[in-house]
Amino acid sequence: MDGTDTTLAILGLGLVTLLARAFFLLPARELPMPALVRRALKYAPLAALVAIVTPEVLLTQGQLIDSMADARLLAAIAGALWFAWRRGILGTIAVGMAVYLPLRLGLGW
């Protein structure tokens, strides 16, 4: 690719990104959305978080962990128990890290 092709590619990608992000801001009035879609969108952030965190907790080098002696798994369990008890996100993170760090740094799990 020469400089012209690179410039055109960057401008094209920028335009596509701008249009994709501004799609909901461009119309003068709110776009009608079915109630089912509105309800489903409420769960999208949680689904994205679970999709990112679950493989990180349950997999090591692409393989399922085979032992409970894994700091990530025990920290996730502790965090889940805290959340079930108190329903607080900050406490969930704090408890998970309070379990994870000593196991990872202290015991080398």
C-alpha cells in the first residue's frame, strides 16, 4: 500500500466508525424500539462482562482448570458469595482481590 491507499483506508474507517457511533444521535426523534429489545439491552453490559471474565477465570492456556488450587477460581467464588450476601459491586471486587492477591503472591498459585 502506498500513502494514498493508507490515507483513504484511514479516512474510510474513520467515517464508518463515526456513522456507527452517531447512528442513534442523527435522527431528530427517538427511534421506535420494541419492548423486547429494550428489555434485552438492559442485560447487555452484564452479558459482555460475563463473556470477558468467565474464560479468564476458568481457563489456563486454553484448557479448563482441573484443580480447586487456583487463586482465580477461589477469588471468583469468594466474590460471588459476597455479592449474594451484600449485593455490592465494590465489596465484591474488594473481597475477590483480598482472596486472590494473598493466594497468588503469597502462595504462588
